Amino acid sequence: MTEFILPAVLVLGIIGAIFGILLYFIAQKFKVVEDPKIDEIADVLPGANCGGCGKAGCRALAEAFAKQGNMEGLRCPAGGDEVAAKVAAILGIEASTAEPQVAVIRCSIGCTASEPKSKYQGMQSCAFANSLYVGESGCAYGCLGLGDCYKACQFDAIKLDPETGFPIVDDDKCVGCGACAQACPRHVIELRNKGPKKRRVYVSCVNKEKGAMARKTCANACIGCGKCAKICPFGAITVENNLAYIDYTKCKLCRKCESECPTGAIKAVNFPPKRESQTSVVEQPTTVNNENKEN
Amino acid sequence: MGGVHPEENKLSTQASIEVFPLPKQVTVFLNQHLGAPATPIVEKGMAVKTGQLIAKAEAFVCANIHSPVSGVVNKIDIVKDIFGYAKPAIIIDVEGDEWVDTVDLTPTIKSEITLSKTEIVDKLKEMGIVGLGGATFPTHIKYMIPEGKKAEYLIINAVECEPYLTSDHRVMLEHAEEIMIGVSILRKALGVEKAYIGIENNKPEPIAKMREMAEKFEGIIVEPLKVKYPQGAEKQLIKAITGRSVPSGKLPIDVGCVVNNVGTAFAVYEAVQKNKPLVENIMTVTGKSLAQQHNYQVRIGISYADIVNHIGGLPDDTAKLISGGPMMGKAIVNLEAPTTKGASSLLVITDKEAERAEELDCIRCGKCMEACPMGLEPYLFSALINNDKVQEAVDNHLMDCIECGCCIFTCPANKPLLDEIRFAKGKFRQMQQKK
């Protein structure tokens, strides 16, 4: 028996040893020198690969950090300042800070108040429904409510309203990575600064149709009347293509525009309730606001 | 290969073509066809006559648009189409019905073809003729044969394999001679001797009528075909008549074929012999719940709401309105939208017919593969697409899908296979544009 086993073990053992030695020298020769910082940085990044930084994933961002040596133009929106500080420590520089952002759904979904204008039975995807037609609401610009943003969110920050199927963003969980904004075929979702005490004022509509047409589609549509732009003391509001836009870097949260808006398209969220005398001009808050306040 | 047998439901075969009354206003989209929109050459307040050129084709794949009515241009504005999306259109207030004087409106049949080969192609371009089989591809482009390619067969598609639709059926019965002259014009334009007219065996009347008429026209052969959906799809029709297969990613001309719809042949006759631009088409207005079935000759730009009002409103159990056939047609969500050159029907679907059954899991039974006339694997596409592997689906010939709907029709698990495929095709086109 041994006369068979011994030569086999010996031959294989010698071949193995030769290749092992060969591989050692080859590995030495063709060694890829990788910055040890890449691994360190990759460890502190969240690892969700959400793509919010604009890179292919967390590893790619770590490589970019290590290569650049500073944090200019690079930021992990999911990790925020906390991760930025850790990365800065690894790189041995001072951390840059940025205003935290949050996803804002710019559609007041006023159309749900009326009957859906059609019934959709196709594939449950906003992108697909968008390629077919305007959607159940009849609005060619607004939310389709089939949950592409919900599917895109890696942080469990978007919930779908069980009744209407429309998305609700959880301010605390949202890291502002922008994956939902990318997934939305109608570009309804925008990343805006979270604002002090999470207070924000924004135009909750993306309808670019002319006033009468927009109003016909949705009770809460922006009709581009420009009243808000006129009253804004800070010049933060611009009206383009029949649609108002509030620049969050200029807005001082005075809420004058909110009470001026004739359709209730401007939303102010997370403010304490207004006094009685003023509430008469403000439209009923929508489900989105209610949810936000609860959170 | 493949194919399914949906219920035929050809309810309106006995309804003769009626002329649809003119409404007060028409809306003419600048994009009535496949390709770039035409450029308007009229202004607000201008008086136009029926058949007058109102929008000119400037891009290569584009078609001229003529006024379907006489009257005054109300405005050029954006109007919502049947899907609810806004598109530029010319809105004309109707006053009387005065045609431009170049059009020959007499009923006499003119059989002598005086124009030369190139003159015919120019005429088709001038008259804004587009394919009336559904795709609305500008017809004249098909007759500008690229260098190095040669047309051997002219095939006329009179299959009408979609359930419910009967417009081709009626046109063949009522305008057989004009169609034959139209086919002869197309033969001349193409420089071929023979033309084949493919008709499904379920239309004995049109087959008999066309055969009788074909005896007077040498070289036109009426070819009865097996009843099977989608027999009228371009590639399937070529295979059935010539035995040739159009390779993946190629056009019919690559195997020496040019295919046109029978309705287009009629429009060609009118354009070339009568100088009449494409301003009207034949529409089937049908549905199980309708008391009366109709085939109308409709001017383009009449709104679907006008048609619904004319037939006396919709039955209560109406769930869906479809433009086109039930297999490939598009659901109409905006009734105010106008009809276009390619509108072949208004189909009324009841609640019972419209409901999609509950979606179950795929058990890989392979029925979709059996049904696919292109020999594709829809279940595989579905799995790949749901896992975001569009490129891999494309590698498996996703783009060869002709969107006939056989897979979704046959699937016992009621999976939205065609939806997924269309979605992925759109996504792939976007990916290519980005490159």
C-alpha cells in the first residue's frame, strides 16, 4: 500500500512546494500597493452603497477620499457630520461640515381628494406607468404613487401611506442620499436643507402647466400666479414655466408666502400651530404634513 | 412559430362604412406619425380649406399634415393626448366643408397610372401618407430603397389579426378596385411585378372579393393565411408569404420585402390618383356592450368625446376605452383627445373583460415561450428585469420583441410580462441615449 501512497504524496508535495515558492516571488513582483487608508475609511463609511455621494458605492468613495487626501467635493450624505469627522481623523485633516439635507416630496397629492381618473392595473412601477400615461391622478407632473422611491430607499426612510399609496418621508431616518430623487421618474423629490428644527417652506408642486390647466388637474397645484414671489422679502422665490420655486438657501422661513398662496401649494412643515386668527387663510394641511408633525 | 388564438369578436363586419359628421372644432397634433413633429405653416386666424397643407415635414422621418376640415385656425397650443400628456397641436374651428380645388372628389375610379416611379414617391410624401396598420411610419421612406438593396416582393397586409377590428375588412369589401390600383401604384414605385395580399382565412367575404378583383390585375396574388395571432405582424407575414426570415435587428428590405397595410394602399390610391391628402381614415367603433357596431370614415382631429357622443354615450359597465385592438392597443385616459392618422378603432371594453386576474408566481411552465412568435423567452426576461439586469435581457434578444402580447395573454400566472418587457426596452433605449 505504502509504495503507492508515498510517491504520490512526495510528487504532489514537491509540485506544491515549487508552485508555492514561484507564487511567492510572483506576488512580490506584481504587488499592488494599496493605500491602507482606503480600508480604514471604508470601515467607517455606512456601507449601504446608496450612491448618494455620486460614486459607485462606499468603497469607491473611500478610494476617492484616500486619493484626494482632502474632503473637497466629497461627502457621505448618509453618514453626515459624524462620518465626516471620522474620515477627517483618518486623513489627518479638519472635518468639513455641511447642512444636513432631507428628501422632500414636491407633490401635495391634492388629486386624491377627487376620484382617480383612471384605474391602473399594470406593472407596479412608477417608471413604467410614466412611460405609458399620466397616471391615475391625471396629473402629468405629480407623484404616481407606485413606490419607486420606496423601493430605492436603503434607509427605511420612506413609507407608503396605506390608504393612498403615496410616499411619506421620515425626517429622522432620511439621510439625504438622494436615491429616491434619482429613482423618481417625474423628478418630484428634491433634496433640501433640513432647516432649523426641521422647519422648511417649499412649493409642494412640480406642475408646469398653465394656471387654469394645472388647477383643473389638482386643487393644490401651483398655478404660477407669482403672488409668493412678490410678497417674499428675501427674493427667495422665482417663478419659471408657471411654477414657483423657493430657494432654500435664501428662505428665512417667514411663511408669508404660505398664507399668500391661493391654492395651498406652498407647504410649511414642522412649525408650531398658527394662532386662530391666521389659520383661516391656510388650507387644511395634507396627510404629508400631519405625518411629519407626528414624527 | 408561436402565436395564440384570442376570441375573434369581429362584431362589426357587417356594418358598412358611414361618414362621420363634422364637429365644431378639430385638433390636429403636429406629431401624427412615427418620427419628428411637423412644423406648422399656418397662424392663428388664418382661413384654411380641407386638404390644405398646415404643417410641413422638415426632418427625414416626418410626414406632412393637411387640414382635415375647412375653417379658421383658432390657435396653436399644447393639447393633452389620449394618455394625458400635452403635445403641440393646431386647433381649427370648422366652417362648412370646402376642399382645396386640386382634390378630385368625384366618385369615378381612375385606373390609369400616369406618374413615374419617383413622382409617385414624391406624391406620397407631399400627401402625408403614413402606414395605417398602426405604426404610422411615413410611407414614402419605405419606397426610397437604400443603395445596394433590392426589393423583390411587395406584400400588402390585410391580415387584420387583432380581435374586434374590422376597418380593413370593410375597406376591402367596399373599395376593392381602388385598393388594387393602389397596389399597382406601389408596385410601380418599387419596380416589382408581383404583389401579395395576405388575408386571414376568417375573412371569406373579403378574400372572395379581392380574388375576383385580382383577376383584372395581373401579378396581384391574394394569399389566404392561417388564422393565428399575430399573423399580421410584419416579420410573421413575410415568413408566411415568402418563407424568408427577417434576421434580428434587420428590416424587411434586407430580405427584399416591402410591407404595407391594405388601408395604406387605399390611401395611396386616393393620394396619387385623386390628389387627396391623408385627412381621414376608417375607424371601427365596437364593443360587446354596444347595441350597434360601426365603421366610420373619420376626419383626423375629431375628439374621442365627439365619437362617444355620436354613438349615444357609453354603457354603464364600460371599464376601458382602447385605441387600436385589444392585444396591442393603447388605453385612452383622456376622451377630449383627438384622433390621429393612425387611429384605427375605438374599442369599448366592459368591466368583466378589463379586469386583470391576480398575479401568481412563475412556475416556468414555458407557455410564454411556446406562444412567442419571435422565439423569445419572456419568463427569463421577467426574471432578469425584476433583478435589474436589463443588459443581460438585451443580450438574450429582448429588443427583438414585437410587443404582440401573446406571452401576457397566455401566462397562467397572470404575470405582467409585456409590461416588464416594454419597461426594459424603454430603459435600454434610455441607456443607449446616455452613451
